[in-house]
Amino acid sequence: MSSRRIGLGIPKPRTTDDAAPELPDTSDRPTTPALADRFGRAATDLRMSLTDFCNLRCTYCMPASGLTFLNKDQMLSPEEVVRLVRIGVERLGIEQVRFTGGEPLTRPDLEEIIAGVAALTPRPDISLTTNAIGLDHRASRLREAGLDRINVSLDSVVSETFERLSRRPLLHRVLAGIDGAQQAGLDPIKINAVLLPGVNDHELPELLDWCLSRDLQLRVIEQMPLDADHIWDRTSMITAADVHAMLRPSYELTPVAEDRNGAPAELFEVTDRLTGRHRGRVGIIASVTEPFCADCRRTRLTAEGRVRTCLFSREETDLRGTLRSEADDEAIAEIWRAAQWGKKAGHGMDRADFVQPERPMSAIGG
């Protein structure tokens, strides 16, 4: 499906913890159990944050210091996470669940959560987005619990550059985590990289070669306006077109002849120009310059149980209060359906009146 750039409506303040969820008018919503919206989309992919805490401080996501993180009782318990996923799977048509953060590996109960979700019927596909710190010690247990695949955030394999971006000298621990995931048999392992001009953009060809030589699939992601310092600048960001230009001298990229099926990444076959040898695939996620909102199939839950229908939403709908009020599953499902019905047509980054979300990526869940 071709990309469409569609605007975002006037933002509303998010609901407070003790208030009843403020829901959109659903009088025109058809009778369907699915997480449908007004634009003919149905969400089958749940992105669920487990924590807003992270042990890195990546410059495009978090400030160097000063963030206040959620208390344990504010975050969903393992039982609450599994119950919400079960409602999504059994009543709303969720087929894929990706756990995110913050850094989900900082939750010691991650294996318990994944095992609970893996026991659901029908069983959803279960994935994890992580920085891989500590993954070498947990990858086998996570796979045994039911984890199907992982995405690892890694913007550079050069120690100095990694530390400049993440503000932590921990590249060796990330690499150990990737090795541990491969040894545990997690497959595929995708590498998510954000390029910043003058910082790591010049390393892209080498990063791609590093990934391809290790049977890892690189995903290059355009920097999005989700940084805590609100210094994102459209005029200086590395675009998908820039990525193609930087790789062109070394590699030929050929679009993969497969339907994306709502996936954010456009995939390309990679051929080495010098040898003519096919090396693998690379993905490019052009959320800013080539938005794919028209085929979005995602719904999101924050670590404290709030529905966000888009990464760039300025509206959230609380499910935790209803969950803890001993409401039945269908009551929770109806609130979720109503929230999803209010999903905007697009993120609106191409509009002059676009306003960046107040919460950074770490607090939303990637």
C-alpha cells in the first residue's frame, strides 16, 4: 500500500489516574470485537511497555539526568500484564505482542510475563525490543519461557561512538547480549539503529557489513521527535533517502517483492557491489519522510496501563484503574475498543501545527 501523509487532530490532555477514561464518541462504531478505527484499520499488533526505566541514556531518547521513573505499584504487575494481553488476544484480535520499555530486561519478572503470554490460546507471536544488556545471562530462559524473537537497539559498534550516543561505556555488554541471544537460538535477531548527523551516520556501511556478516538484520530508523530534550530538527535528520545515498557506493539495494502487511520497515535485498554477492537484507523505517500510517495495525499500552493509539498521540486512556476496580474482561475490552476508535488518521509530522508528545520514547514504549 502506498504511503500517505495524514494530519493529526487537536491534542487533548491525557486522563488522570483517578478519573474515568475520557473516550471518543463511538456512536458510529460498527459492532465488531476488533480494535477498529474510523479509517478502516484494525489493530492486531500490541506494543506493550513494561517499564519506563532504562540503564542507558541515549541522546535521542532520554536526558542525561533528571527523569523521575514510575514506582513499582504504578506499573502493571505480571498478572495484570498477562490479563490485558489475554483480553487483547481473546476478545480484540491481537496476534502479535512486542514488549518494550524503557528497558524491559530491567524487570526481573520478564520470564514470568512471557511464559504467561505464551500460555494463551490462541498463542500470539512474542517479541522483545531491548538494548541487550544482561541478555547473555537470560536469553536461554527467555526462549524457554516462550520468547520468539528480539530486536536489539544498537546505533554503533565503535566504542567511542556508542558511549557518545548512550552516555554509558557499555558496548561490550550489548555485544555479549547479542552473542547470548544467538547461542540461545533466538531468530531472527534484528538490530535497530538511529543515525545522527555528524555522530554515527558515517559508520552506516560498516555497521551494515557487521550485521550481515553475523546473520543479523539491520533496521535503520529515521530519528523521530520523541527525545526528552525536544531538540529534534527535521532539517538536519538523516532521512531514508540519505540512507540509500550512503549505502549506494558499497551496496545495491533492491526492494523485497513481499507485502509489508503493516510492518514499519521497508525491506531491501543487499548485494555487494564489489563482489556481486547477495549478502542478506536491510530494513529502513521512514516514519517521518515516508509515513505508513494508512496501513498501521498497532495499538500501544504504557507501563502504567494506558492505551496510546499512536507513538505521537497526545491522548491516553487509562485501563489500569478499571483493571484494579475488579471490572470484568468485557468492560476493559470496551474501553480499549473505544480508545482505538478515536485513533487519528496519521501522526501529522508533516503539518506546521505538529506538537511533539510531552513524554519521551522511554516513557511511551517503542
